[in-house]
Amino acid sequence: MTATSASEARTSELVRGVDFVGVPTRDIAAAAEFYGETLGLPRSVYMPERHYSEYETGNLTLSVYDAEKMGLKHQVNPNAIALHVDDVAAARSVLERRGVKFRGDILDTGVCHMAFFTDPEGNALMLHHRYAPRHPDA
């Protein structure tokens, strides 16, 4: 194996990235208001007649869909999707003014700041900002 520089992206032989993450909802219209208006994410698809919409985060699409209307089991995601922000405290303040309720204080891990909340359906989300570099051997 050869060493890679910090600027070289490490990729799998087959997998080149993650295109989207599914976020289940029972109310496409309420989800559209939350993800599009409250979070301010650009909406790239809105097809309520097909039971889904999509929102862009910059590097990952959030595909919000009504699982039951697609023949799947509805189950909220308890594992937080980390939404990158430049300043967790500032972003939290904006979202609190827009009605978002956060769980606990901002967590400082020694590497990053995180603030946890949920969408109206109960899917776990967090504001995240890494302020320390990744370990070079990771």
C-alpha cells in the first residue's frame, strides 16, 4: 500500500460516495415546510402525487418520502443525520427562532460541536461543525 496525501480522496474500489439518504414522513407537505422553509434547504424535487420530495445539503440529498404509501413500513430514523454548518450556536439560534426545539445543550466533543433536534416526524437530526482536523491515519 502506498501513502496518500491529505488532498487525495480515499474511495472504495466500487463505491464512490453516497447520493441520498431516505427520510420517512407521513406528511409530505409538513416535511416540505420543515426542510424547505424552516431549515432553508433548496428543494430539487417535489412530487406529492408520487409521495416524495428531495432537499439538497450541498453534498448529500435528503429524500423525504411517505414509506407507507410506497408499500414500506414507516419507521422514523433515531440516528441523527449530521447537517454541516459553519457555526452551530448561530445556526441553532436561527432555528430556535423558527420554532425548532433542541435536545440539551451544544455538545463539544473536543473535535466538533453538535446540537440535536428532530424533524416534525421525529427523525433525528443534528447541526454539526468539525473544528479540529481529522486524524491523518483515519
